Amino acid sequence: MIYIIAALDAEARALVDYYQLKRDSALPYTLYTNERIILLVSGMGKSNALMAVSALLGWKIPKNTDILINIGICGAPAAYEIGEALLIHQIQDETRRYYPDILYTHSLRESPLTCVDEAQSALHDAPVDMESSAIFQAASRFFKLHQMAFVKIVSDHFAPETVSKEGVVELIRSNLDALDEVCSALEHVQSPDTLYTEDEYKEVERLKSYFTKAQGSALDDALNYFRLKHPTMPLPAYPDIPDSKRERKRALEELIAHLTA
Amino acid sequence: MKNSSHTSPPKLFSHLYIERSVLDHPQTQMIRAKFGESQVIVIDHYKEVFNRPSQSFAAQSRSKKLILARKEGKFLHEGSQYSDGFDHKQFFYASSVMGCLYDCDYCYLQGLYPSANTVLFVNLEEAFVQLLPYLGEDTLVATSYDTDTLAIESLTHQTREWLAFAEDHKHLHLEIRTKSANIKSLKSIAPNPRVTLAWTLSPQEIIDVYEHATPSFEKRLSAVEEAIALGWKVRLCVDPVIYTEHFDSLYPKLIDQIFETIDPNAIEHLTLGSFRMSQNHLRALKKLRRSDVAFYPYAVRDEMVTYPERIENTILETLLSKALVYLPQERIRTWQRQL
Ligand code: SF4
């Protein structure tokens, strides 16, 4: 699943069209979904972003193969071209800094980003936005750092009054390729950290229920050993579990010896 | 959604995180020149990147980043019980690097550090200042203890600096342990009899499965051969031995292969040891669920995990009897748990 977070309706509009998303009323936030994507419109500013992202992720807890992308506009120094898409490698919020892991190749320009409280007319050294640090904070409780990306599109050179709604829609629309590129690169570096299929997992849990906690964890280790050592082999069939405590212990020892042989 | 073809991982050290305080350090500048295409991200302290919560060691291992920092405090630490101090009066290991370019499944660094990235402390000159008070007596310093310094020598030149420092201090002995095949730095320096190069050698089948990103057995062996020819003192380590189903054939064959190429009289010692680790590090390794090595049913004693005694004995007996074909007992060192 791809979680996309935008602050403004105007930022979301091009995405809704492009990905053919449908309005979803599951949360008291503006939400659009299809079978692969959840797009959340968080509202402007850090506290809106923090609350909306926390609500979304608490409601739909991400898996370890899911990704999160924050896309939105940013003000930037004149060295950045208007309309340019930036991939953020450092978010500064006053004295705190946050770093998404960029473990993939891409063609975007990388940049630091400063997260501020209000739209900025004053000049800054780096591009600025108003939500990224809060999104990072909320999302990093649910995602690993390599599952998140922050894509910002330069909308103005610290002249927010020049940015119109239509302009924002167009800025996002003209950078959908960049967004696609980051999505697919990001998805590519995710790998599941579960070793078992759901059925296998249920079976393992059932088997463990016959044993004490310590015995169960020894069995877990042996099964993990087997799966990692022979990734393509099915888990061996389990023996019948005897009733007597002593026999059960012996059956477990035999099973562990077999799995780790 | 369109699919783009970004399947290749980024170049090594695609990102350089550099502490503001070392931006102007000569070594920083040298590294920046070498990695001209890498992104440079200025940070205040290495911990804000290296110690971040929610990192994935496994994912980062496929795309390592470099952090350049200034070490505050001690560069030198006393040697640990898991290692051999070779009976020197004082034994330290120097930690000028955190993390390793290589990625061995059995490496305790995975349990020690929250990140697979590498931190390079560029102010090595301060390690030498800290070491000076000890150099009135026989002192061994392992310079490649929590890492493989030779693996990144072309980048850091730290081994070169250690060797130059050791030349001037007659009580200082160095041990440089490595799996690297890059010995370029040794070629321009006269061999120092107080420096031991210790190569870890493993069967190629073990390298393929457990020692990711390391040079092949053949390349390591050529480096050993060359270092000996240059006149350096060399120790060979078949340590840690990983017990697998083909252990009986893999490891004896390894010892034969080594001594088909290397004259046994040309090496100082052969070190043999089976896998061992502190229980805490193993717990952390298990959480990563990356390799079967973490899940073997080891025996635990005094917070240390080892193979069960029977297997540990089999490993040592098998290797020892093979090694004795080539070397006298006194030149073979074995690591075995203290009973
Ligand atoms: S070479 Fe040594 S330090 Fe590096 S990963 Fe392998 S075991 Fe760890």
C-alpha cells in the first residue's frame, strides 16, 4: 500500500485524477483511496499534519512493505527552479533534524528542507514547507526510515502570495512522473521481514501452544533457522504432540534437532 | 502507475553526512574529492544520523552511507575476553571507525549498532596523542577491531597513518585484522616486524553464504601471498568457523588450499576458533532475522553463546589435526571457552 500525504486540496486534485482515487469517508479527514493507494489531505501546518497522519496510521496500520510519500509544494531560494521536484534528505525544524533514508537511485535533485510554522516571505537558505517535520514524526512510529520519502515541488521564491490554487494543481500534475519514479524506487527497496506465510504462521502458533514459553521460543529459533537456511523448502510436517510432559519435551528436542541438523 | 526501472542500488556512499566541525579536515576534503558525485549533508553530530530510531540494518546494508565525524573522548578501549591479546602487556583496540563495509551474517556489529552505515572519525591524530602515555611499555593495538579498516583504506589512509606512527614507537605492536584483498597501502612502506597482518580466511562456500560483499577466498589468499613476499608478518585466522552440514569437508579442504599456496614457515600463527558471541549481541541479531547463524541452538555459558561442547570440540579437533599436518602446535592458537 502507498500512503500519500498532501497538505492541500489543490495538491491532492491532480493525484486523485491521475490515480483514479475515490473519496473515502472512513475518517474525519479528506481521504481518497483505490486498491493500492491511500491519499490523505492533512490540512496546512504541523499540528494538522501530526494529528491527521497519526489518525490515518492508527486506523490503517502499515505493513513493513508499505511506503509513505509526502508530496507538496515548497518555497525555495532562487537557486531552485520553480516547478522543480526535490527529494528531501534532511528536514530541519528549529534545532531538530530528521533524515529519511534514501536507499535507491533516482533522478531528482536532493535537498534539505526547513519546516516552518507560517508561509514564508523572508529568505531562507533552504526550501521551506510547513508539514514535513510533523509528518516525519508521526510516520516514523509506523514506518522505518527507508519506507518514507518527501517530495517537494518548488512553487515560489519566498513569495507565497504568487501561488494560486490552479498553479498548485498544475505544479503537481507536471511532476507526476517524478512521483511515480520515487514510488516505484521506494517500493523496490522494501522487503518483507516475515519468514512465514499466514498459514504457516498459524500452524507454528498452534504447535507452540502445546509448549511452555521457553520451549516455544526454542522452537521458534529452530524454525527460523530452518527457514533461513533452506528458504525454498517447506517446513517439515509436525509430529503428533504427546500428552505426557516428559514425552512432549522429548518430541520437542527431536523436532529441534531435525530442524537444525 | 508506471513502473520505472530503478532496480540498481545507489553507488557506495551515495550520501556523505558530514559533521560541521570536520568539514575542513584534510581527510574530509580528500573523501569529498573522491566521492564528488555523492550528496553532502551537513550535520551537527554523527549520532543524529547513526543513532536514529526506526532504521533498518538489513535495508541499509544494501546501500551504505558514510558519516564523517570527530571522535570525542576515548579512541582506545581495553581488549575483550572474546579476543586474543597475544600476551602483550597492554592490549587495546582503537575505534576510529564504526560499522563495516562488509556485511557478515555472524558479525556482532549488527547487534551493537542501530545502523549499517559507517562512521569514520577523521581526527585520528588524537588517537595517537591518547596512546602516547602507554608507549613506555609493550603495547598491542588492534586497529581493525570493530570494523575492517583495510577494506576502506583507499578512502581513509588510516592504516598508512598507523604504520607511520608505529615506525616511530618501538614498544608499539599493531594487529590489523582483515578480509580485504587491498594491500596497496602496504607496498609503499617498509615492513615493520612489530606489525601483524591477520587475515580471516573462510571456505568460498561460507563466504558466498555468510560473508557478503567480502573478497573471494582466492583474492584474500593472493593478498596474503603478496604481503608475505613484501616481508610483512602474517597471521592467518580460520575464525569464526561456522558449523554447517559440510563442515567436515569444507574446512579441512580450506586448510589444504591455504598451505598449497602459502609456505607454513612464512606465517606467524594460525588461529582457529568456532563462532561465539555475547548473548546480548545474539539477541539483537535474532531480531534482525537475517541469517540462520543467529538461530542455531547454541549453548550459553556466562552470557556467551558457543556451539554445544560436543560440536565445539569436533570443530577444533578436526581443524587442529589438519593444521598440525602443516604447523607445529606452538604456532597454532585456538579459541576455546574456559571451562
Ligand atoms: S569483516 Fe569483520 S567487522 Fe566487517 S562485517 Fe565482517 S565480521 Fe563484521
